[in-house]
Amino acid sequence: MTLAQRLNIRQSQQLVMTPQLMQSIKLLTLSNIELSSFIESEVERNPLLVLEDGAPDLRSADAPANIDLVSNADGSADPQTDWSGDAPAPLVADQFDTDVDNVFTPEAPDASAAPDPLAQRQLASDGPSAAPIGAGEPGEAFDLEAMAADEQSLQDVLEQQIALLGLCPADRVIAAALLESIDEAGYLRAELPEIADRLGTEPADVDAVLEVLQTLEPAGVFAVDLRQCLALQLAARDRLDPAMAALLDHLDLLAKREFAALEKACDVDREDIIDMVREVRALDPKPGTAFTNVPMQTVVPDVIVRQAPDGSWSIHLNQDSLPRVLVDRDYHATVAASATQDADKEFLTNCLQTANWLTKSLDQRAKTVLKVAAEIVAQQDGFLVHGVELLRPLNLKQVADAIEMHDSTVSRVTTNKYMQTPRGIFELKYFFSSGVGESGAGEAHSAVAVKHRIQQMVDAESPKAVLSDDAIVDALGQQGIEIARRTVAKYRDALSIPSSVQRRREKRGMTVNA
């Protein structure tokens, strides 16, 4: 066998994930709010990108922002929402049922007062945008957030109360160590002997300080377990009698709704045990969570669905949260004409390519989101009209086949995006659910719709006729839904519905109390 050198030509095709392609895929998973942050960062880096002032025109040819499943013949707009800020005063007064004169306007400065030369020079240097707005210093707009009180944490509230207890220096050190050992719910998560060893003091001294701290507000803080937390709150209300203490010692029976066993343990009758249970349920098992400074995340819909007078559905992107970015070609032409160095020319070329790619990617993203949303609305028309009872089973492949896209693309589009419908705001993933078979010929039922029917049956049952899982299976079978008993049990657990035995005990107790 001899070795020889040969030159071969081979041709092959492969899909290469370029940075631009990877970024385009990432844009599909972003919501409108996340997309706005991404575009703002790109505008800061790329001088050729600019954000269009005012409301974005999403109905332009560059970014089609609405789809009418059945367009109106006359193309008329909703008179209640299609009006401009330059409308005449009578129209505005009729729209808002008020007088345009009944509007607060900042008082004009007193013309007789002598002008402040320093303020005039400041306004002249800052430009017309620094004109005073309402009451305040020149150039400062009214800031409502500045008037809001700072939110205090649980540690801040407890520190203020500990400072007023008049503890000795040694006890203040112990109180500070105990304060550092509580969690967000207000429970003490450290062992008292460990704290005593760390501070070099006696465990009795730590217990004494802990008893004092357990009297602070909110009631129930510095508790070591749930029973002590509830006991501290009842003691603050002067309701910790022997019967209530016995009830707290048998919380496991309360969880199982064993009212007969609780009557024996507490030595009270059924009416008293029901009142005691109702009082315990009114307590707060996590008193510290009221001071948890967790920012509220407002859900902003990415797609808005409205019903037209003729019964059709109009689908468009949310104009308030979707930015519109443009490429400043005039600025590029001006700078490119004066660029002489190769590094400057290369930088401008890269900026122009990035800007063009971003605008095309945003346009493609808008089209893809609208296609997926329109198909979801077409598939779930019954839900939008009649409610969750007619929510159909739907999967990603059905939508992908209908709009001729890949399943992964539909999955990315429906991630972290919400749709505003006449029935509320729902995540796009909400409309996808598995199906439950039907006994006869016909379509399957959505698992969400079946859960809703189970919840309705449980809410409507009487104390004398509590439905078991088998009874629920029979009732659903009469409605044409073929479902197994284990599936009913699984759905019931997902809805946090107790078993029929527990529900019977609870409802009988409520009947006796009534």
C-alpha cells in the first residue's frame, strides 16, 4: 500500500448560527418591556439609531401592527378611542363629562414681582425646556414619587421598637443578635443555645430578652414555629384560653378537619369549635411578609384583542409599550462624507449594518407575533365569546402547522408575552393545554375547562350531598367528558380542593354553626 497526495473537492451545506441569527431568535422571546430596554441600549451604542418621538405608528408598512380576522367594510374606527389631543373643547367635554375649564393649571408668576437675575440666567443657559412646571424651583417638574413615604422593612420597624424598650447594653446586644436571626416571615431561624454561646452569655438571659421581643408589633414575630406564632397573636388579643391552647396543640387535626377529635381534645361543643377555628383562620401565619419590599411587577399586554361590532376580532400590538426605531440615513451620509480614516469608515459601516439588521428583525418579530396571536384567537374563539367552558385543547404543533412555522418558533413567541382580551389579560401559554377525551364523537375538552367544571361542581355541592371522585366522574360523563378517577383526583389536588371526606366534615360543621 502506497501513500499518495490527492486533491479532492467536496460541497456540503450546513446551518451556521451567526450572531445576527442568534440575536433575532432572542428577540422573539422578549416581551415588549424587555424589548424596549434592549432597544434603548442599542440606541446608546449605535449613533445611527433613533427612537421616533411620540406614539409609534404601528400601522405603517414597515411594521404591520394589526390584523383583522374579518375587516370592517367601511373601515371606521371606534369613536370612543380614536380622538386626538387637539380635539375642540365641546368634544372633550362631552367625552369626559366635564368642563375643560375645570382643570388645574399652574399659577402664572406675578408680573409685578421683580425678576430674579440669577433665575433668568439659569433659564437662558438651560433653554426653554427648563421652564418651571407648577410649584417648585425653576426647571424642576412635579415629582409625585418624591412625596411617597419610604417603605420600611421588618428589621427597621423592629429596631425602632427595640430602641424604646429601655434595655441595658447587654440585653441590647442580645436583641440585635436575635433580630439578625429572623427571616422575612418574622420567624426566629437560629437556635437559642448557639446565640448564647456566640455572645458568651447564659441561655436564660437570651430567653428573657426573647420573651420581651415577642411582645413587639406585628404580633407573632420572633416565634420559633407556627404554633407559637399563632399563640402570640391570640395572646395579644387576650384570647389564649386553655381551649384555644389545646386547639393549637392539635393543628394536625385542624388540617385534616377532624372536628369530632378537636371537640374531645379541647373539651368544647361543635359550635364553640367552629368559632375557634374561624378565629384561628383569621390570624396571619407569616406576620413579617407585610413589610417585604418586593416591587410590584405590572403585567403589560403585548397583544391587544378587541371585538368589532360585526363580531370579528381585531388583533394588534400594544402601541404604548412597543418602541419604534428608525435609521438616521441623513446623519450617516453627513458623517460618511467627512470620514477619512479607515477605522472611522469601518465603524460607520458596522453601525449601518447593525441598524439595518435591527429594524428588519423588529419588523419580522412584529409579523411573527401577530401571526401566532391571530391563530390563537381563531382557535380559541369560543373562549373569547363564552368563557373558559369552551376553551379548546391546543398545542404548539397545531399553531405551527397552521401558520407554516416551526414549533420552536411558536414556543419562543408565546414566552413571556401576554394578550389583553375582553375577558382579561392572559399569558399566551394559557391558551395551550392538553385535551381530555370525549365519550362520543366530537372534539376533546381542554384540561383547563375540565378543572373549571370540577371547581363549579364542588362549589355548588350541598353539605348533605358532597360529591366523591367517582360521583364527579359520573357527572362529567353525563356531560360527554370521559375521564378517569385518578385524573379527577389529580385535577382536584391541583385546585387545592380537599377530599370528599374532609369537605363533608367542614360543611357539616358550617351547617351546625349556622
